[in-house]
Amino acid sequence: MPKLPVAAHAPPSPGQGAGTVRLRYLARSAILVRGPRSGTPYRFSEQQQVQAVQRADVEPMVASGHFRRE
């Protein structure tokens, strides 16, 4: 039986994939946040209030009071 090629899957980029949760930034000023656990940078602004955030970063970011889950 011939072997089928194995498809290579790239890991999801920050802001995409099943390992993320959508968070809403509650302020209006632009901010660049480094994920407290993953180190992933997230850029929030009035135009981009909702971003997909790595699951590891969700709880500390929500606990800050500046974000909420969507």
C-alpha cells in the first residue's frame, strides 16, 4: 500500500486558531501588550478593540480589568 504524504501544518499565528480566545480592550487609546505568559505581542486600538489572544494570556489580561472575553 503506498504511503500518503503527510501534510505539514504551520502553528497558528498569534490571533488565530483553536488555542486563542477573543478579548475586547475596554479603553480607547492604542496599546501594545506583551502576553504575560506567552510573550506574544498584541496591539489594541479604538479601531481594533477585539483581538484573538493565546489562551495562556487570557486570565491575567482579564484580571487586569482592561479586557473582557467576547
